[in-house]
Amino acid sequence: MSVAPARNPQRGYRGFLDISYSRMNAELYGFLSSVSNDWGISTVHGYQINRMFFAGVGAEINSCSPGNNFYVPVFGDFRADFKFGRFTPYADLRVGYAFADNGGFRFSPSVGYRFNTRRRVGWNLSIGYTFQHVQGSSFLVGSYWDPTHVETYVIEPYNMNGFTVRFGLDF
């Protein structure tokens, strides 16, 4: 694979296919409660408004471990491509909602670099931050919330956040 000179994306349809890894910290009531490894595959489709700005919609399938939980974020994607000679950085923002048992708001900004390979195809590598609000459920047995030692089912809101690395193809 040879790397071509930097080119700005052309106006019109544009799509992306990415894989991602996120190291997420789960916070319950402001305290770190667990750490998870999230892997995802996403696709985004939209319109390149001009040489710099893109807007589209996308969906992602994420697997979260430990626990092997799956969730599906659906989001709007806004991207700005820059060109400084042969240097082609970009900034990307994904905002949406993750569907899960008790999903919630999702926010994921990132910055990256586009490697041009042909006129309309490029490879993208980015690093960013992901915030995900979810509600978790658990059974409490004999806790201080329930001195009778009766099993109690509790749904508690918590936030997941951490760094994200994405690698993918745009076409």
C-alpha cells in the first residue's frame, strides 16, 4: 500500500467503517466501581458538505467485558477534515443514544489522522474520549439498605467513560 498525497474529501456521499477499543471506567455515585474493555464495530453514512465538513448518522455494536454485555449506540456524526500540506488531521464528534437493557446518552469526541490511499478512499486512526450514561441492575442481599437480609433488586444510574482508539476505512 502506498500513501498518496493529501487530498480533501470530495462533496457528496461519504461512508465509514471502523473498529474501536475503549478502556471504560464505570462510576456509581461518583466513585470508580469497575473497569471494562469495550470492543466495537461501527458504520457511518452521510454527506460531505464541503471539503472540510461532514455530517452523517451511524450505528455501532459494542461488546463490553467482563460480563459480555452488548449495546448498540445510534448517533449523529460530525467531522471536520483539515489539510496542512501532506498532513491530514481531523476532528470527529459522535453524539447519540445507546440502546441496551437500560441505555442512555452517549458522547464521543476524537482527533485523528487520515491516510490517503486513493482518490476517494482513506484509512483513519483516532484517539478520543467516550462518555456513556447507563442504568445498571443488581441484587443486594443483606446490605445496609435492607437490614432484613431480603434480596432486593435495584436499578442504579451510572456513568461509563474512558479513552477510545478507532481504526477504519472511509469511502
